[in-house]
Amino acid sequence: MKKILLIFILLNATSTFAQSINLIELKKINFIGNNFFSDSELKDVVAVKESPSAISQALNSLIGLGEEAVYFDSLSLNSELLRLKSFYFNYGYFSTSIKVTHKIDFNENTAEITFHIQESNANKYETIDVIGLDSLKGSLKKFVNEVIVVDTTENYNYDYISYMNITVLTYLKDNGYMFANIDSTLILIDTVKNLVNAEIYFYLGDKYTISDIKIEKTGEGKDEVEEELIYKLVGIKENETYSRYNIELGQGRLYKTKLFNVATITTEIKDTSENKVPLKIYTEIGDMYQASPEIIMNDEDGRFNLGLGLGFSKRNFLGNARTLTLNSSIAAQNVFDFIQNMSVTNTQVIGYADLRLILDQPFLFGKNIDTRYEIYSTLQKRKEEYNTIASGFKVSLNFELPPYVYLTSFASSWNLEKLSVLYQEDYIKQVSVKVIENQGLGLDSAQVDSSASVFAKNISKSTKSFNTLLSFSIGINKTDDYTFPTQGYRSNVLLANANFAQLISSKLFNYNLDSPLYYKVQIDFSIFPSIYYSKENSFGIKFRAGNIFVYEGVETTVPYNQRFTSGGSNSLRGWQSRELVPEFSFGDLNLNSLSPSDLEAIFLDQATPGGLFQFEGSIETRNRIIGNIGTALFIDFGNTWSNINAFRYDEIAVSAGIGLRYYTDFIPFRVDFAVKIYDPNSNTSIWKRPFWNDLIQIHFAIGEAF
């Protein structure tokens, strides 16, 4: 019994001692002597992290949003030293010396680690030699020579060597050399001259072509899809040069059709002979009919909306991998209120309802061009302002770009649309008040209000237009991450021409053209300079500029859904969606010479919200603070003008604010609090304006602002 009691006491003492060690929290990581790399960069290198705040730990224990405490482990220090030394070595600081010390406060049960760094001078490149690729000819050799270049003014960086290796190796595998590999990379260091000579040894191997292609089909829909269609989708033919890129592209094409639950393309290496390799395409084909109810969350119209949607699809409709889909959706800030007030004349809700029939097909004229045909009708309601119904037909083309090109996307569309706008009486009255006040008629406020009420009551409140739009969209994305970029840049250019088809038709059939002819250009550019050197934090700058040039017709007849507006969750966040629009103005027109019908038409045209020129920008820093929770600090600026000639610097609105982010695995959710800093539409100082009712705007949205 005494032995058992003694063993129990020893075990309990050992457990208590181990627990006391484990409960020593790592509160601080210090770096001393680092001049070339910041503390934040080095903290990203080491695996050990500082223990989060007590608030973060409490959130983690309660609802799982924060982070757990981090405890000190002296046994990990040697591996952290190796990480730091390897990091410095990979950036050319070959002689850097690093030591580590630690200090424990047993009263607070906390620990502190300090890395003492003596940095050396960085070595620069002298030469980079490639061995093993002498047999390459023509364009292959030219490509390799263009990639393997050395800048003798740059510091050595192993990531750059790795980039060259991967780029060359990928290119070789995409051009027949299936077994190409890198034997070794030798880094020769001249410590006297602080220079680096690199020797990269490649194994090239034989060049292969495709011998034959085998297809295996499984799944409930296997009899609905012919083998010939699978061959056509993949696009790889017998006897063509082996290309890993083409294999991945073909597999992606199969998945894009949504016919296949599983689609893989593999090489049968065991059957290679005479420099030929067979391919096997394995597919699992699903049901050809699908119903898809959904809950909608989006920031359509610059506002956070919740909604319901229902879709029904017939896959492989009429063969050739076509998909026919009928979609219906309703979304609003209060979707149930919207459903109860679906009438076009109702003025009390904000939201939209959409019904469209879509036909998707992966080919056009036998080419791999993703093509979509849409017939649609969309009801959009804006509380106490205007309601619209847009009905039309649209053809969209998404072109498949070849590898190794600068552009990352290229699309085109042609849209034929009828747009009906019904203005609310209160909205017409608000505009009328401004018009009457600007006429200098000497009326008091009561007389102005009375005149505006009479005008708003008697004027026609609806407009209709018929327009066509041919557009091209060119995209470039050179960022390191699509959802949370920390470095690089991206840009998109939209070019469009309106109503050219009607112009041709009017000439052929000799009738007057009512629709305006115009060009539309919009350029979006975002850059993410790597100032944090961290994947957890990002700094971004965005610019947007757009202009509509009317070369025949009247500017005011450009439809509202093609005009530019500012304000909203992805624009100037200090204002509501579409709030920043040009003021109503008759310009130089002589009102006395106009008939009542002409005056009414011009008024409704001018009452259409939106401008023909837009300039916007944002500066934003995004930082993770606790686990998946982050913050953002931002400044937004810009506005819209009636045309480019009306642009004025003193009319650029400015807002600033702070945002909260919750980052999921696929997309962030955000809430932004923005305050007007400079409002060109108000003569009242921001210090004298009501904060909650005027200065601040709160936006809920999905995805980052840019």
C-alpha cells in the first residue's frame, strides 16, 4: 500500500511540474541587430509565435474566434535558429551570425525570446549557367535564354533561382519533355568579392507525343454523354506533342461543363514506347437534371442584400455539352417586405427581382469559346426614388487565352435591352425644388415647395428606352492571391459602343434614330505594394476612371444603368449606394423657348441619376488581428460629373473609416464604418452636421472593396 501511495505522489508531482512548465506563456519575440529585414518579416519566418492577447484567448475558449495561448518550448529554439539562418542565406547574407537567448518570469509564468543577429553584406549575382539543355533548338532555346537572365546589380535571392527553375521546367513539360527534371543547383560563393555564381543542372530526357487516348465513363449519366464529346472537350489529339498544360486545360474544360462529378486525365507511363505515351480520361457523369435552391447574400447595388433563389438546369441540352438553366431570384435588405410589395408603383422597399433563361455552351463555331445566351427581366426598386424594369437579350463570350501571355482574361458581350423607368413623385418633387431655387424667381420656401408639388403631380413620371451595347473586357491579374492579395497588381479595361446596330438599321430602313450613340471606357487599376512582407497583412491602392462620350444624340438620354454613380460598399463608403451623382442642371438651354412637352422630356432625362464621367480611388490597409478576424483602415475619394468637361478638383468627395473583417476559407465578410471628411455637396461644416444621421455610413458586404 505504501508503494502504491509513493508512486501516486511521484506521478502527481511530475504532472504538476510538467503543467507548470507548459503554462509558461511566450509573451514576446525580440530581434536585435536586424537592419535589412524588419521584425515583422522575421516573425513570419520563425514557426514559434507570440501568445495572443487575453481577449483573443477568451474569445477562442468561448466561441472559437480567437486564438489559443502559445507556450514556451526551449527545445524548439535550435530549429528556429536554423530557420532564420536559412532565410538569411537564401537572400545572399551568407556570413550572418545568429544567437538566441530567453528569459523566464516565473512570477508571471511568461517567457521572452531574443534573437541576436550580426548581419553580413549581401552577395550579388555574377553568372547563372544552365547545363543539360544544349540540344534544345528554335523557340525552345530562345525561351530558356530569355528566362535565364542575371542582373548583376541585384542581391542574390534563391526565390529568383527557384522561379527560373520552375518556369523552364514547366515550359519543357508543356513542350514534350515529360520526364524533364532538375538534377541539382550549385551555388558558388566568392566571399572575397561578395559574388554568387549559380550552376543549374537539368535532365532533359526524350521528347514525347501522345500515342492514343482511352476513355472510361461511370456514373448515372454515363449513357447521356458520348465519348466523341469528351474527346472534343479535352481537345487533345493523337500524335500531338505531350503537354502537361494541355492535360490540365482539358481537365478544366470537363469540369466547367458541370456534366462531370469527377474528371481526371492521366498518363499511362508504364505503356510508353518509342517516345509515345497514352492518355486515360476517367469520368464520373452525374444526373442531367438538377434543381438548385439557394440563399443569396450579395452587395448588389452597393448594399448588403439577403435573398432567395431557385434554379432548374438541363445538362447536355441538345448535346454538345450545352446547359439550359432557368433562374429566379429575389434579394433585398428586407426580402420578405420586398415580396409583399412587388408592384412597380410601390415606393417603400429597396431590392431587386430577376428572372432569366440561360443557355451555356463551351463551343462557338467549333472553337473553345465559352458562350452564354440570356433572356432576362429584372425589376429593381429604390425606396422613394425610382423603379425600373430591364428586359433584354445578351450574348457573352469568354475567350480561352493561350499560355505565357500577359493578359489573364478577355471577354466580349452584346446586349439588347428595353429599359423602363418609373420615377416616384417625391423624387421628382425633390429635383423640382432644386430647379426652381436655381432659377432665381424670388419665391419663398413655401411657394417653391408648392410649385414643385404641382409640377411633380402633373408631370409624366415614366421613360422608356431601347439600347444595344457591344462591349469588350480585358483583364490582367498579377497578384499573389485572388481573395487576399498582398503584392502585385491587377487591372481591368472595359470598352463599349452603344446603339451602333440601331444606327446601321436606321440607315438601311430610313427611319430616325432616337437612341444616343456613345463610347464607354472604364479602367480599374489596383496595386498592392509589399510593404508588410507578410501574407497576413496587405496594403492596397485603387483607382477607377470612366467616361462616356456621346458622339451623336443628347447626353441626357444615356440610360441610367449605363451611367456612373459613386457611393456604396465598393465605392466611397462615406455615402450610400448611388448617392454621389451630378446635380440637376438645364445648362445653357433657354427655358422660355421650350414647349411643355420638350421641357418635360428634358426634365426627366436630367432627373435620371448618374454622370458620364467618374473618378474614384481608395487607399486601404488590411491587417489580421485575432485568428480569422481582421481590421481595415481606409480613405476613399472621388465623385461623378455630368461629363468630363465638368470635372473639378474641389468636387472630389473624401471619406475615411475603419472596417472589421471575418475571413472564411473562400471569401471575407466585412462591415465598414465610414465618415464623410469632405462633402462637396454641402456648405455646412462637418463639425456642425449630425453624426449618426448624416456623417457616418455603415456598410455590410461580402468580399473586399477592391
